[in-house]
Amino acid sequence: MTTDFTSDDEMSSPEEFEAALGQVILTALENGIDPRGTWEYRTNGTDSDVEVMVVELAD
């Protein structure tokens, strides 16, 4: 990945968040990274820590 998303980047709606998340997942899949599972994101005390679960949907 050539650029990292920063908090200075524009994101002002749930739709923009979903689009950004979708791009991260698609990029992972295209590069042989399995995004399924539980991922922790720690903010080093600046905000709330979160856990994200990625589950493959049935067709």
C-alpha cells in the first residue's frame, strides 16, 4: 500500500466509512491476505480501542 489513511483524510458519513473499509478488504483479498477473523485496533490511549470481526457471508 502506497499511502496510509490518516485522521486528516475526509470521512464524514457511514457510507464513506463503508467504502473505505470495502477498499481495505478488497485490497487484502487481491494480495492474498485473508481478512476473515477478529482484528483488534488499539489507539494507544487516544480514543476507544475496538475489535472488528470479518465474517464471510453465505451466497
